[in-house]
Amino acid sequence: MSKLIPQPQPTFLIGNLKEIDSSHGLESLKRLHKLYGDIYRLTFFNKSFVVVCSQEIVNFVCDETKFDKNVSQALEELRAVAGDGLFTAHTSEPNWKLAHKILMPAFGPQTIRDMFPAMMDICTQLILRWERFAGEEIDVCDNLTRLTLDTIALCSFNYRFNSFYHNTMHRFVDAMINVLIESGKRVGRFSLQNTLMMTTARRYKNDIEYLHNLCDEIVKERREHPNNVNDLLNRMINGKDPETGYQLSDENIRYQMFTFLVAGHETTSGLLSFTLYYLLKNPHALQKAQAEVDLYNEITVDTLSKLKYIDAVLKETLRLQPTAPGFSLESKIGDIMLPGGYIVDKDDMILVLLSGLHRDPKWSKLAAIEVKSTFSRQNTDDKKYVQDLLWEDRHEIAKLYSNGARFYTCGSANKLGTSVKTCFIKIIAEITQCNEVEAGKILEEISLDRYSVDVFT
């Protein structure tokens, strides 16, 4: 029997608009989570949203056979600058699938190794700046924004913003912020309002043109002066769909560049800012992190996997303050019943609130995959081996991998360990559209020793 999804009392015409503080929207959603529980409905004018927070419901709606990415009204507005880039594209658009096939192999361990010197280059600039201004007040968030923007631009496109050589931010940052703020405001206005606000519309248009022109200039420069740098720009220019031979257009490359610069630098600078905040609020954690770094005379790409405590600090920070606060989905198969007996309509937008998910009190008690019995002795024809069960569950494993899961193979039997490892390699190769040699490197990278620590308590 279906149950009614809890909802604050709506107001005539505007629905639950008064429940959301436009300046602190995320905090409003957190407050409603405390009031109404792990699932609640909000309506704004003629739009209906269902907010979900529990691990059980989130796991259910992450089933890609039943649910799909929802391009919200805010993302639709952002398409004016980001087009059909990965973040704003509908999954039905050809470039969404094409870009995934071309770009997924770029995020393997070898690519990170190739990018590491450029990462250290920009990081060194930050450290030198802080040493120079020691004793003075430093705007940490501003500096970390410079760090992440310059790092992504250099590693991905071999382009230097040189943010640390200027007191003011690069014009790209100002234009980007203006576009993001204005696109958000445009969603809350009537179309006629947006049309009549001619000065605002003109500045919005000019900022978008500047952002597009900068990306186009970088692509033009690379085409005129090609190099062998193993970066994202070369992959986008030269990469082909292995099945069709199709390549990304220059227009779509522009959209992908903007997407990486915006989505990548903002979330990463947010993570680093919150990490420093929590470390300063928890001196014992700061001391442990410093002690771990002091074990090494030099930080190299091989050192990173050994920094287990810092890895735990970063993950705990993401749990407490997910810098991408949520994502939206929609049903692919019409009205559907969620765990708990709640019905969502085919036109409902489902918002996954990560702050709620990450604080689900049941999360530490639930296994990622149900352990199944193996080597049944009831009948020789019914024998089930570990690798066979893994392959049967490869779609569930693929979903876990896509969400950052780590895999561990254990046991003393060499043949068992080898066959299970081979199975994981096949699954990863299928997910990432790469060969099994590259998949093996990815497995080595993610097969880290378990490191559990309650960092900030």
C-alpha cells in the first residue's frame, strides 16, 4: 500500500516557496530534512520535487535502469554557456555518450602521473605566496580558488591563467561568477522580466561571449601548434569513438572546457577550504596530518597513495561537507514506488540531498553488496565460484565503482585471488571503455589497504 510523501503546508499558487531561503537554500533543505525525515515533497508553482536522504532510497534511485539524470531548470539556463557539455547535457544527446567514451580513459592512473609535475608547479606557487605574506592576513578561499583554477587549466589544456601573479582574479573568474549568479536568478524570474532587464541581459551575453572566445582561442592555438602533451584537450581534439569513429566538434570541446574549469575548480577549492577549516578546528587531526607528511622528504606521485591519514581527512571532509550538495534524477519508467511505499510521479524531479545521505545512521551497518554463498556442495552442477558471482553482479559493482567504491581481494588461494582480480579487471575495462592492461592499473590504484578513522572526533 502506498504512503503519502510528507510535505510542508503549501501556499496557494506559490506552493512551498516560502520554505526556502533564497540566500541559504541548502540550509533550508537540511532544516526540512530534520522536520520531515528522509523523504519529503516540495512544490513551487506547478513544479513538484521529491527530496530523498536515506541510503536505502538513494541506492534505489541510483538504479540507472529505472532512473535517469534530470536536467533541472537551473541547468537548462546554464546551457546558454555550457551547451551539451557533460554537466548540462541530456543523456539522450549524442555528445553525452560520445564525450564519455572519449574522456573516461583520461582519468586513469597513468594520466594522473603525467599531470603531477604541473600540479606541483601550481601548488609551489601557492606555497611561495603564503611564505611571502607570512604574518599577514590571507584570504584562504580566494587563494585556493586560484590554485584549483590554474591547476585544472594547466593540467587539462596546458594553459596558464597565472592567477598568483596578480592581485585581482583573472577576468575568466569574474565572467564565470557573473554568469553562474545571473543564470540562477533568471530561473526565478518570468521570461518577460529577463527580456526587459536589458542592461543585465547585455552583460550576461557579453560574459558568455568572453568565456566562449577564451576557450575557442585555446583550441585554435592547439590546432595551429599541436603537441604530444597527454592532456584532456588533446584527447578531445584527437579522440575518436572506437565504434563509430566520431569526434567531438570544436563547439562541444568549448562546452567541455568550460564544464571542467567551472565544475572542477569550484568543488575542489571548496573541499580544500573545508578541509583546512576542520583541521584547524581539530588540532589533534592537524598534528597527525603534519606528522604523516613529515615522514617524506619529498612529495611525489608515488607518495600520494601512502598518505592514508590525509586521504581519510579528505574523505571525512567530503562526508561532512559535500561540495556538490546533491544531484537530480527522474523516472524513466513512469510512476514508481520507492522503498517505504512512497510513490513518485513520472514528472517529479528527485533531488538526492547528500548531506542527509552522508549522515544516515544506518550507513556504517549496511554492506555494499550482499555476500552470497559459494562452493555449494549440494550438487556439483550448482557450484558457484566467487568470480562467477562477481560477474553476475557486475552492474551493481559498476554502480559502486562509479560512486568511488574501493575493491579488496583477499584469501590465501592463489588461483582464487588471480581469477577474482581478472574478473574485476574485466568489469573495470567494460565500465571505462579501456583495455585490460589499463584496467589492471586502475585496479592497482584503487585496491588500497583499508584505513578507517573517525578523523574529526
